[in-house]
Amino acid sequence: MRHLRNSQGMSLQDLVIVTGMSGSGKGTVLRTFEDLGFFCIDNLPVSLIPKLVEGLQTTEDEVKHAVLVIDIRAGEKLKDLEAIIRGLRQSAFHLFVLYLEADDDVLVRRFSETRRPHPLSGENSLRDSIRLEREKLHSLREFADVAIDTSRFNVHEIKKVVVQRFRKHSRTSTLNIHLLSFGYKKGVPQEADLMFDARFLPNPYFVPRIRIYSGKDKSVVRYLESFPETNAFIKRLGNLLKYLIPKYIKEGKRYLTVAVGCTGGRHRSVFVVEALAKMLESKNRSIHIQHRDINQ
């Protein structure tokens, strides 16, 4: 998507309208757009869209990109959406319409799995509701810039499609990395995406003169760095994360928790986390350090 400009040369915001069949993944798409930094609104009354567009054109510094989910829940007013789309496309405002759909059998299965009612259920059976919705949305589908059939996609694949097409408009490409040290004695952290065991490294706890210090203290750092296996471990682990991080960013991941554990969580794991933070430091990464058990 490219920015169009008005007569004053100011960049106008992108507006994405997400529509399509209930159960086709619009909720997943909306959450993905939100992760990418878009201003997101679900089920905005159709009559308010022109007011929203007017507001966007006067608040460029606050909202650069917006996403609206407009679907069958709009009722009879959904017919007005086609006229609004025509009007926006005749203006300088940059509009993109994304339509999601899926096979009837797939939609039936998804509604059965989630046990959520179809918006048109009422006295209709689920299959009749799906058929009726498809009829009502038929003309709107013709306005779509892209129509995506999610029948063969899981939620991660749906998210990937959106990320690949729209990620360049996110407010930031920063991956928030949380480096966490912990002690196995206190239990493993459930929030960890990746977990590494540092208990094979020499243990400063058994060196009386440095036992009272933590892995952040210079005496403990010098002790651990004196062993070749420590430096080799840090180097290999850092290189692994440097390889994985771009893959996670490409996949659309916004948060990554890397946990490193040792027996008590005071010496080795703290040292490793501090060393990794220095290796991974970058302007495109937001790194947060937590030493869960350092004072235990």
C-alpha cells in the first residue's frame, strides 16, 4: 500500500476495511492489525464511517493507519457501505478493502468448535444462516481489493498473510524481547517462549569468597568468564537468538520471552542474561531484563 497525498502535499492515512463471512477469521485479522500498530475499530456503524474519515484527515500525527471491521452485523445499513467505498475511491483518501471467506463446511466446523451463534441464526439453521450471509455479501465482495479464502488456513497462517502484506505500515518493527533469569528450585517460568539451562556451567555458589554476590558482580563475572565453556555457551546462544529473532519478526511476533535458568537463579543465569542483553542490543529491539530469583 502506498500513501496518496492531498493538494497540500500532506500524506493521508491508509484506511483498511475488513469484511467478509462470519467465521472466516476477521477477529484474527483485526488483532494482527492491532499488533502492527493500526488503529482498529470493530463493528463501527456504517453511517459513522464518513465522520471517521474526516477525523483521520485532520489528525495525521495521531492516527496514521486505521482498520475497520464491517460485516453482516451492520444489518440493512450494510448496503450503504458500497456507496461509501465508491466515494472514498473517488477522493484522495487511500482505501483498501480486504474480504475474507471460507467454504461452508469449514464455517460450520468453526462455529461448532467455538459454540458461538451465527449473527443471522435466529430461527435459521447454521447452514441456512451461512448461505443467507453469503447472498447478502455477494455484491460487497466485488469491491474487494483482495479476497482471501481462509478454508485451508489456521490462525497463524491467516496472521502471516496480513503481516506479509501490511507490516511495512506498522508504527514500529521493534520486537520486545524479555530476558528472564530464574532458579529451577523456584519452578520454571510458564511465560517463556524459549528456555535454556545454564546449570552445566561452573557454580560460583561453591566458591566461598564470591558466593554472596550475584551474577552481575564483577567478581562473579570474572570467575565465570575464566571458563571456556562459558564463553562458548554465550556465543552459541547469542548467535542462535540473532538467527531466530528476524524469523520471529517476519512471522509477526511482537513479544519474545527468553528464560535462562540455573539452580538458585542468583549467579549463572543472571550472568548469562546480562551477557545476552549486550549481544542483542540494537535500535530495532526493545530488551527488558528480569532477574526473578536474584534476591532469593
